[in-house]
Amino acid sequence: MRRLFAGLTAVSVLAAATACGSSGDSGGSDGSGSSGGATEIKVGLIPIVDVAPLYLGQQKGFFEEQGLKLSFSSAQGGAAIVPGVVSGQFQFGFSNMTSLLIAQSNDVPVKAVANGIASTGEVGGDFEALTVKGDSPLKSPKELEGKKVAINTLKNINETAVRASVRKAGGDPDEVELVELAFDQMPAALDAGRIDAAMVVEPALATIKSQGGREIASPMIDIAPKLTVAMYFTSAEYAQEHPEVVKKFQAATAESLAYADAHPDEVREIVTTYTKIPADVLAKVTLPKWPAEPDRAGVEELARLGEADGLFKRTPNLDELLP
């Protein structure tokens, strides 16, 4: 679980998740074959709320209408998904933007092709938050100097986000002690006082709130008001060799994102089919936004902050990475 947001996101670590069944051997050297006239493609996903639109799109027939048959493979994060896409094990994958920026800066041939998730843009009403115990004296990220703050993965998107909040509040992010801890372990660690604050995403955020915890910042929003947190991507080679499949995937994904954004109840319902999150917990979860297009300005700011924090081997080329 501890690398989950390094591939996502975003987003939202869920407790133990079940892997979704594969549609079997797709045949073909590129991993995409045909079945009854449909092109079969394998997609590497993290089993979290963020990817619900693809499951809904498959269920509603949006991909079938484009002549695509999706096969989902579950992974814990980008550590498995990025190399899986580049090697051709998957034709498409899901990853948070910082992981994609890091890959691109290291000359890993990845190409973002469709939007994934975005912040809600509502401070105190996002799917992520910097949290403290209810009785904590801490009220501002500036007060985290000298304190122990949990993030799920060092040197990735959540570190950039926490540092952005501390900096915006007038503090020195270099004085904050960041420790790596899995999202699902953060509520108990915070409640027990082993950490002073936790940067969490849903459903851990809902759990902390149920324990009386409170938010002191919405770090993703501190980077950009409606930050694109994650996207779907493919390899540069696959995009070049199969442009029509990429276009069809983009079209079906866009339709799926719009549907998910407009039908939150169906999102919560379908999440129970590929995770083990109880329905009563899902009912309290704040869903991310699923806009059709990425927020270029937000990604530029994320890249700027990541570079300032020393995350990249060289400056990422957004023109090569983004669609």
C-alpha cells in the first residue's frame, strides 16, 4: 500500500482490494488483439476510487462503442504500472502527474493521453487534506516546522503538496520532518500521537474525520486551484504505432469521465465491485473531480515545484508528455 499514491493518486488509497479478472490472452505482439471485431487492450490500474470512470465506461458500453474491449490489471502503484506500460505488458495505465513527470525527466518514454482526476478546488472539501488530531494545538501548516508529518511516498506528489502548503503559510518546508507511511496506517498513527500531522486522501480522510481529526490545509489546492492530480498514459512507442486505438481510448475515456462526474451515486456503487471498501465508508468519501481536459497551468506549477524540490533529473518537457 505504501507506494499507492506514487501511481495514483491521487489519489485515494483503499484498504485491501481485489484484482479484477483479465479477459485472457489477447494475442498479438503488441498486447492488443481483437475479439469479435473489438480491439483488446490491457490497462494497468490502481484499485481506488479515482479509476471508477473506466469501470463505469466499460459497464455502460462507451468503450465497446469505440470498438475497444478493456482488460483491467490491478497494481499497487506506478512502480509497477509505468514499467508495465513501457514494456508492453499494458497498453495504458494510470499514474499521478509527479510520477509521470519523474519518468519523463528520466527519459522513460511515456505519453499522457487522457485526463484522470483533479482536485475539487474547494478548500476543506477536497478528496485530500493535511490533517491533525482534534485536540492538536496546530492550526496552520507553518506550525509544522519541527513536527513529524506523514506522507505515503517521499519525493513524490504528496511531498510537493505538503511543502507547498507550508511555504504558502510562511513556513520553511525544509524544517518539517516528513516520514513515509501508508495511507491506511495514518489514522491510527495520528490518533496515537506517533505523528503530528498526516497528508491523507480518501478514504483515510473520512476515517480521520470520524475520529475527530480536522483539516489544516488542502495541499493540492495550494499547488493549483483545480490541480490535475493523475492521468491515463501509454508508451510513446504505442502512441506512435497505434494512433487510432489511442484516439478511441481518449474518446471513450472522455465520455466515461463526464458520466462519472454527473453520476456520483453510480461511482460509489461500482467502486464496491473492485475494492473491499464498505458502502457505509464510501458514502462519506469526498469524490475527486473528473474533468475532460487536464489543467495545463496546474501541471506546470506542479513541475516547477517538483524541480525546485529536486525531484527531477532534468526539467520535464510538458509538450512531450501531455496530449
